[in-house]
Amino acid sequence: MSLNAWVATRKGLFEIAHRGSSAGWQIAGHSFVGDPVSMVLPGSDHGQFDGRMFAALNLGHFGVKLQASDDEGKTWRELPAPAYPSQPEGAEGPAWKLMQIWSLARSPAALWAGTLPGGLFKSVDGGESWALVESLWQRPERLGWFGGGYDAPGIHSICPHPNQPGELLLGISCGGVWHSADEGASWALRAKGMRADFMPPGQQEQENIQDPHRIARCEAAPEVLWCQHHNGIWRSSDNGLSWQELKAPLSSFGFAVAAHPLDPLTAWFVPAVKDERRIPVDGALVVNRSRDGGQTWQTLRTGLPQQHCYDLVYRHGLAVDENGQHLLMGSTTGGLWASDDGGDSWSTVSLNLPPIYAVQFG
Amino acid sequence: MPRIAFTPQLRRLLGELPDFDASALVLREALAQAFAAQPRLRSYVLDDQGHVRANVAIFVDGRRLQDRVTLSDALRPDSVVHVLQALSGG
């Protein structure tokens, strides 16, 4: 067995490798040392420019940069980052300035970048150039979006449909769930059933202001989506047309979700105290797993710190491999844990990494 | 002619970046000349809207830049412009 994964952190991009159960995960490389890496997209086995890997940097002084590697992260070259077009005089809403690349995804015909302050960008030339998806940016509903975790709204989840080329679903904090069936040419809201307790009475069911913290799709049964929302956990079995709320043990609040790629009934969540405190319940880090579509849950603790732990697992800090067996979990205080048995038990990879923004197998 | 000096921090990201001798006497145009010589430099100094990045500091003859939006500050033929990182950027 040999596995590879990537950890995007406040101080660079780490490559980690798993060379068998006895050796466990080891740090195998470190790129962009000292620079914040907000997102990473490893190469893929299929699709256009499939082997190309991307890393999004967020330099404190010099802005957002996009780096690409055609040799699995050994060498990198800078590509033009997505850029917003000229802002019309008097345009409402946040400034048309790229603040962060928050998500990257690959569909059969394009690459997608989700950003703060809420723009979706598309590339059809392997990331050499990017265009703002105006059909979404110009939707009047966008001016109703607001920041969740950041001052400006942002697209953190991009879920292409593996069997329907051109179909895409987005999660936006705080702008609900949006769906396109035509490669981003037109959009419709798909957040029916979600609830926003942070809104005044009468507005809590509005789809356009929901705060889905993260959305993950089951690759083998792509009509099934799991969502860790600000107000709890939701699941859809009809590609987002309707969402059903689920109740998890300890807390249904959290940020991350990982969907089993083969089993539509299985997903993992990392509960936290809602919502201003944002720490593990009772200072003990756990993972909640359901294997029956959210009807029952197992709270998994073996190998995870159970006393005075204040690690928070952020939106992209939990990942599952293509078989649903291996998991990685990285925290905002630099803890990284791995499971080789679907979450039943965990081992510590490191407790001394920089704050972790994203983990990705690949 | 006005001379533009860039923070050494940019060399780590962009490679060799010698001082640039411009001919324009308005900062916006002088910087445009520097960007023409090193196209990647532009997005490090200016944002999507062509404004000076929030955490980039520019000094003209020792005085902090006045116009961060249209960069209309005038230069003298012997001006020295420093493009630096602001401490606010962390």
C-alpha cells in the first residue's frame, strides 16, 4: 500500500506519504515554506490537464497567487490568478477584489475556483487563464449574501456531478446552495429544507442566506450530498432539490464533512461547541460517523486527544481517500491525525504543523 | 529619470528585480513602465482594480503615497520611489 496526500497550511504546503501500516504517514516534502496556502488541488487520473496540480497562495502583502505543478509537486510555476473585472462605478456589495481562493475543483471540461468575495472562476485551458462566471456574479441575489467566517461571502464547496458533465453544485457561506446544469451558464438555488437560526423570524428558511459550512458529494451515488451547516447537519438524496436535517451526538455544529466515496449512507463529521466558542465538546476531539444515512451515529475517539484539546477542524480539514478507508484530519492549531480503518481508530501524524487549512488525498 | 526600488522580499517571489529607471513623471505611468519590463510584478503591487494593494507601502522621495487608487502622485526627474511591504500585512 502506498498513499499520498497534501496538507495546505499557514506556512506552506506539506506532502505526506503512507508507505505501509507500520511506518504510518510521514512528511515527505514542503513547498512554499512560510507562505499561506489556502487550497490545494492534486492531479487526477482523468479530465483535462488531469495531471496538473494546483496550489493557491494568499500572500499577506502581495495578494493571491496560483501555482501549478506538472510533476506532482516537485517543481512549481506561477500562473495568472483569477482576477475580478473592472468594478463599475457605484456597484453595490463587496469590492471586486480577489481576497482568497477558497476552493478548487475539476470537472470533465473545466477547472473551477471558488473565491472570497463570492465569485466563481472558470478555466478551460488548464489554469493558464480564468474568467469570472458572470452568470452567477450578476445574479441579484448575490447582494443578499454576507460573510460567514470572513468579512465577505465565499464559495468553499464546488461539487461537480461525476455522471452529468456540466452539472455543478456550490456551497456558499453565506449564500446558500446553487446548482447549474449547463456548465455554469445559468443557476438556481438548491437549499430547500435548510434553516438559518442566525436570521430574524420569517427569514430563517430563505435559501439565499443559508450558511452551509461544507458540502460533500458521494462519488458513487452522486445524488447524495452531505452538508455541515452552521445550524446543524443536512443530507440530500436528490442532488440538492431537498435537504433533510439530521441530529448527531454531542453537537451538530462543526465545519467539516467527508462523504464516503462508495457508500452513500456513510459520512464523517467533526463536532464542536456551537457557535462562538468553536472548540471540541468537553475539550475532547472526536469524529461522528454515520453508516445509515444519519439515522444512527458512532462517536469515534480512539487515538484522538481526549483532554484539554482545543483543536478546531475547519471546512477543508477532513478528507477521505477513494476507497473510504483512510481518513486525514488537520486542525487550526496544527494537529494532523490519520485513520486506516474508516475512523475507528486514529494515529497522530504531527502535533506541530502550522495551522491547517486543507487536507487532500492525491 | 525617476528610479523605482522594490523590496528585496519580492525577489524571493519573482527572482531578480533590479531598480527600474522610468521616464514618466506620474507614478501610475512610471509603475506601468516597470510592469511592462516585468509583467508578473503588477499583480504583486496592484490589486484587481489597479489600486495599490492594502498591505503594500509606496514612498515617493520619502513621503508616503497620497493616492492609492489612481496613483496620480507626481514625480520629479530625480525622484526615488520605494515599493515596500506594509507591516500590516503580517
